[in-house]
Amino acid sequence: MDKLEKEVIQVTKELVVKFIEAGRVSPANFNEVFRQTYSVVSDTILHSTKDNSLKNDAKVKADSSNETHTK
């Protein structure tokens, strides 16, 4: 299990605990809510990580292009 997956599980766990405290989750629907929450958190983090990676790649290319043009 990599660091990112551990973070997804931790965030999911914290959210579901909050849902339980608020009375939104019961033992009867815990499994469904946990799976749905995990899916949303995972998709969000992976999408965010992918977007940041693409932005960083674009920035590196832009920086490289600017260095080439300024020389």
C-alpha cells in the first residue's frame, strides 16, 4: 500500500466517523457509505494529483522554453 492509498483510507475513515457522529451512517448502511466515500475521495485525490502533475509538466516545459528563448 503506497502513501497515497493510505491517505485516501485515512481521509475516508475520518469522513465516515463524522457521518456516524452526525447520525447519517448506521451499522446497516456503513458498508455502502464507506465504499462510496472511499470512491469519491480516491477519485478526487487521484484527479488532483494527475492535474498537478500535468501542471508541473507544463510549467517545466514553459520554463525550458523561456530559457531557450532568452539565451
